[in-house]
Amino acid sequence: MIIWLIGMSGAGKTTLAKGLYGRLKPATPHLVMLDGDDFREIFRHDVDHTVEGRRKNAERISHMCRFLDRQGIHVIAAVLSIFPEWQRWNRSNFGGYFEIFLDVSLPTLKARDTKDLYAGAEAGRIANVVGVDIPFPRPVKPDLVIHEAMQRQGADACVETILKRLPSLD
């Protein structure tokens, strides 16, 4: 099973992925977590944040997930994921795929802005920021949507919601 968390920067993907991993790992030894930022670091930041650099990174993450999936390893992937064609590819190439969209408004993301991306983009210091100068296409048919209202209840509540809806990882 590949659990794919989608959302813009600051939406809470990594936070929820870590919480979900912490809850599932004790009973699911064949589970790994992949974070888009960590994945870039593994490849020594050899792709940029342009649309093409993001596409290459998306392809790498999807193919790594397929590689692991074929070995019976479950994956929690926290990925910005701006390519609907790769989300469709995931659905047709993984043994199991559960897509979670973290639906957080741009004003909320700008208020969080822990990486100073949105402020930097608006000030002209940073280019290629999804949601500012690169469009973010909303996922077409996610299996679960975590809205801002749910997030205000805390990460643990969001993880509980995911666990209730998640298919079995047997």
C-alpha cells in the first residue's frame, strides 16, 4: 500500500506522515516514510524547483514507491504532487494506493510559512513557488480530504481520521 499525502508547502504533509508512521510502524514492520524534501536531499538536490525539476522528482518518488511496493514494503509518501498524470500513474501502478489531500487555503499557508517560501516569492526573492507562480492543481478524486477545520483539531485527530479510513495494510 502506498499512502500518498498531497498538499502545498506548509499544509502539514510531513507532520501527518510522521504521526501516521509512528502509529503504524509498530504493527507494520515493512513500512517506510518518504518525504519530498528528504528525497531531494538523498539525490543531493540535483534537480531544481522549476516545473521540470519537480516533474523529475515526482517521477523518482513514484518509481521508488513502485519498487518498494513490489517488494511488499508499504510507503507513506509526503509529496507536494502537482502532476495529475503521476497521481493517475500511481493508481494504476501500485498494488494499493490511498491518496490524502491536505486542503489548506493559501492565506493559511502564508500565515504558517515556516520556510519563508510564500513571503520570499511575493517579495521576488524566491521563484518557482507552487501556489504563487506555479499552479497547484487540486487532486481530482482523493480517497480522503483533510480540511483546515480538521487540522485545527490537531495532528493526532487528523491521524485518527486517516487510520479510520485507511484500508488494511495486511
